[in-house]
Amino acid sequence: MPLHLVKLSVGATSIKDLRGWIAERVRQAKAKGLPPRHIHVTRMSPKRVDELLDGGSIYWVIKGEIAAREKILGIEPFRDKDGIGRCRLVMEPKLIAVSPRPMRPFQGWRYLDPKSAPPDLGKAAASVAAMPEPLRRELRELGLL
């Protein structure tokens, strides 16, 4: 059974913003002759690697809500130039909008059980994903989403 991670998307103000940032990172990788993947470097390395690589995703928190996810393709521990242990989280550069769920700020990342993971919005709810995020938040707070 897959296990997921939850991570704050620091600096992103919307799914569109995060999508653009990922596209830029993929463009930079291609320019260097690297595979078109989205890589996020984190200080700590997850211990439950096999479960994460069994179909897990990173759920991104944007402005206090779990808003989107990316499928995890690989986890690559390494040491940086200063000898500090780090980890590359390698993801498929396809951002999938999920049903928004409030999430308080935290540091690092957290494991997310599949039963607790918010469902994908899917094609039927593409119009919801395309809404401006402040409107989507307000509709969710009113219980209309």
C-alpha cells in the first residue's frame, strides 16, 4: 500500500504558481541534458522509502491548504559539497489538483496515510481547480465545495 508525504510549498501562492515553478525547473533540467523530472531537495531522508515508492505522492500545501500532488518517482540520499546529508525527492512533473483540505504550518515533511489523503479533483471538477484560489477557499469555508 502506498504512503504519501505532505510538504509546504514555500513561496507558491497558487496551484498555477507552483505549476509554473515546476515547468521552469523541468526546462532547466532539459537545458542541462537531464531527464524532465521535478526534483525537490530536503535535508532529511524519509525512512519508509519502499512504501513511498509503491505509488506514493507528495501532497503540496499552498497557503494553508493541501491543494495538489505529484507522484514520487525516486528518493536519492546524497551529501552536498559541505558534507551535509540531503535527499532528492524525484517527482513526475505533473501537478494534480486535489480536493482542498486545511493544513496548519509545519517544518519539513510529514507522512500521509492513503486513507487520509484528499481525493483528486479529476476531470469532472476541472472547473473547480481553475477557480481563483481565494474564491475556492471561500466556497470551501461556506461548505459549498
